[in-house]
Amino acid sequence: MLAGEPYLGMDAALLTERRRAQCLLAQYNVSTDEQETRMRLLRELVGAVGENVIVQPTFACDYGYNIQFGRNIFINYHCVFRDCACIEISDNVLIGP
């Protein structure tokens, strides 16, 4: 889809990428208030993470690598990012319920 091709959700590569994201999200969402653990998982999951980023659990997305977070971001509980295409959140953003 990013290359202008039809999106085939059952493509084997996309299934593998979604499974990877789901494993990381499962760890992220059960972590307690361990900001270091969450940041490590977030950096492994998404394309870019700036300084001072807080994403409250539960957090859900398709692939993760299409998401870019700038600096000074707070995202409240239960967010869902449908990242089949790029999602860029710039600096100094607060997202509520």
C-alpha cells in the first residue's frame, strides 16, 4: 500500500509483521509503571520516538514501524493507531480519550 500497490492483508510478510507488533504490544500493555521498559518496547516497535514520550496502555496498532513520535508527547489510555500508512505525530502533542 505504501508503494501504491493494493493492500493484501493476508500477505505472508504482513502477517509476520503484525504478529511481531502484537507480541511487543502484549509486553507493553502488561508492563506496570516501568517507563524504562515501556520506552525500550516502544523504540523496538515504532519507527521513531523522540524524548519525553508517554503512551498509556493499552496501546494497539497494526505494524508499529509506520508510526513516528516527536518530542513531548502524551497519549492517554486505550489508543488505537491503524498504521497501514504513515502516522507522524509532531512535537508537543497531547492526545486524550
